[in-house]
Amino acid sequence: MSSESTQTLTHPILGRLKGVVSPKTRTTQYRNIKYATIPGRWQDPILFSQKHEYELDATKFGPSCPQHPVGFPFDLSLVGKVKLEREKEAAEVDEFECLNLVITVPKGIDARKKLPVIVW
């Protein structure tokens, strides 16, 4: 097990999220936050906008979307040298449940504070 601990954040829209704190990068990561679902192949996604009534365990990565085998390492190369933690877990691929977010914020941030956002 790594030296990462967890932290709970109460977000005004999403509810309570339990994320992973990384002391090396001084960030907290909230993983596998579902933002939409796909009802079937070639159908439009349906946005998820429901507040969780319980604490969401956002410490593990969600399923990946099907992609070319070199796609994921290429995406990571765009943000610099990143430890590929997914290799430790079974890299689950699911074309219908892959619409999830990984949100990384500075450690100990207040959920009401506005921060710049980068999306790719």
C-alpha cells in the first residue's frame, strides 16, 4: 500500500466525496465521479446530476473507455512524468460506464473556493 491517505470533501452539488491525498504532490484526487451514463451503443449520453445521499468512495479509478492500446500512455505524456497507478489495478474497460471524472485539487482546498479548471 502506498503512503496515500484519504480526505473527505463536502461539495455543494456532488455531496460528500472521499478522495486520496498524495503527500508528494500536495494534492487530493477524487476518482470515478460519474458524470453521465450511456444507455446503449450509439445513443446519446444521459448526464448524471443527482446528489449522493451517502459518502462516495472516490479513491479508486473507474472503468476506462475502449481505446487504442497506446492511447492512455500518450494522454499521460501530455501532462509530464506521471506515475501510472492504473497498472496496479485491473484496467477495467466498459464502454457504457466509462464516463467518469478524476478531479485533482490542491490539498485541503475549501469546496466553495473557485479554482481554474483544465479539461482534456
